[in-house]
Amino acid sequence: MKLEGLIVPLITPLNPDETLDVEHLAKLIEYVLAGGVDAVFLLGSTGEFPNLSMATKESLLRAATEIINGRVPILVGVARAGTRTTIEEGQHLAQFGADAFVALPPYYFGHSQAELVTHFRTIARELQTPLVMYNIPRLVKHTLQAETVAQLACEPMIIGIKNTDMDLDAFDRLLEIRDHYPDVFGVSQGDLPIAAECVLRGANGMTLGVANIAPALCKKMFEAAKAGDRVRAEELNHQLHQMDPTGITKSWSAGIKMQASLLGLCQPTIAKPFDPIDGEDLELLRNKLAGVNLL
């Protein structure tokens, strides 16, 4: 598969006991597919992967694979702090279906860029499934530097990088690396404020949490940016940023799930230790959805 188009890092609908809510999972998947997403990313940050039990992860992959039924590719996050534990999780989850895995750099301990190269190279070669590198330095201790990505882009099983970072100069360097392997390596942007700008500069795609809530609007933004229509793309990016659950006193993750709940796409349950949204935050999220005519 290729890393391109609009990818949704799917919310994981949960019951109050934190088991998988299969009914709402089906509803959410049909909603995002109808909105035009090109791939579904399970067990990403938006999917609460660090806080889910292995039983819930297995249930999610099993149910989502059956619901999607080959209509779009499925990416699955495998994010452990160690190389071996990441491989073992990938080998275990592979039985439930995945067109590609998405792996983070190691977290908790500090590591050299050389160790990051070994980490991703070993995972890709051991799993023998297409692998996407995930650069999100604000949530882990490491930034995947351009030189590191360049060493890994030539690996046959590494198909691209999901970049959730606001450094546009660094992003341009990723695009330069991609241009050496344009048919097999893709670059997808995950930071909403600069998503349109990155596609206008040549990104293959965007991976946006807000696509759970407004997939059709996200797809219109992607298509406008891909066509080079800067005015339209930036207008849509502004609308999406206005509805993004930033600015609340509680977590972004709880906010995006509450917005999905307000649209009837899931229950508001978020895995502990997150607190659910209430009070002024809830009213703010309602207003954000109303502002783009979703509520």
C-alpha cells in the first residue's frame, strides 16, 4: 500500500467498563467512510492506544477488519518502548488484520538517532509488513531527524512517515527525502494548523483526528490543497481548526471523543485516567460544532 490521501486516526468507542463498543464502532466507521477517508488508522494517539487493554485492542482490530471488509486500507499502531516488545505486539496483532503498521520511536529512555535507525529497521525487517514511522516529538522524547529518515526511507518495508510536528523547514526536508523514492515512500502531516500548507507544498496526505468529526470537510480541504487551490484549502483549514477541541481545560483526547459523542458516533467514555468533559468545556465543544454546522 501507499501512504497517501486522507487518513483518519480512529477514535476507539468504549463502553463504561472500557470494553469495545462495537455498535458505535460500526456507526463511526460508516460515517468516516461516507465522508471520503482513504484509510483508517487504528490504535493511534486519538485511539487512546497507551490506555487500552490488549483484549480491547484485539476486539477493535477484529471488529474493524470485519466492518471495513477491504473497502479502505487499515493501519495499526504498534507502540511500545522497546524494539522487541514492539515486534512482539505487531506479530500478535497481525493475526487480526493490518495492511500496515505504524510505529513510534522508543519513549521513556533517551536514545541516539543511530539507535532510532536500528529500532525502525529491525521492526520493519522482523514484521515484514509495510511500516509507517510516526514522528510526534511532543509526546515522545525524540524527533526523527531528516538524516535518520533518509537512512530508513530506502528500507523495502518502510513506506512513509506520519509527521505530527509544526516545523515546516523540517517537513520540507522530509519531502526532499520522499522525492528520492516517490513511488514507495509517502509523507503524511498530522498537525491540523498546517495540514493544508503541507499538502500545498507536496505532502502525500494528511492524518487528522478531526476527520472523526468532519471527514467530508477534511476531504474537501485535502482535495483543494492537492489541486493547488490555496485560498479554498486555507479557508477550509481555518474552519476545521476552529472546531478542533483546542482551548478546553481538559485533554484534547477527551474533547474529540466528546464531540463524537455529541454527534451520536460514540459514548463519551474515555479510558482512565482521563476525566470526561463537562461544564464550560462541554458548552465550548457544542459551540465549536455548531460553528461549522455539524450540530
